Amino acid sequence: YVLEGEIDYFFKDVDTGKVQHLKVRAGDNIFTPDNEIHATYFPVRTRLIVSSKYPRDQETYEKDTVRVTFVTPDNIHEMLDRYASNE
């Protein structure tokens, strides 16, 4: 849940590879299902509340996380141009 600021939220279907984008603003809530590749970019200072069905200690978090290269500092502007330009 975004308290203030905004998030560029990118998500990718594991099976099809289709990438989608959401602009998440103050008052919006997003849900990330299991097995969804996702990345967040914060263009402005943002405060949010994150909740999870799992404890978020480092050990549990790492067991629940698979890291993939998706949105990076090197491609963020390309990703924004490609997926966020229609908003």
C-alpha cells in the first residue's frame, strides 16, 4: 500500500514472457502473486507498507526469492519508454 510517492511496477509472466507495467500512486495497493517476476522503480521519494504471508527476516526472504535480471539501472529508461509510455 503506497502512503506517498509513486512506484513504476513491472511484472512479467513466467510462461509467456509478456511484460506489463503499472504506475502505482499514493492510495493504491498492489499484490504480487507467487512465481511472478517483478521489479519496482521509485522515481520519487516513496513511503509504503509491505505485507507478506511469510516472515520477512533475511533467511526466510532469501529462501522465497529467486533473483533474475529484469529491470536494471542500465535499462530502466528503455523499460519506461517501452512499457509506461501509454499511461
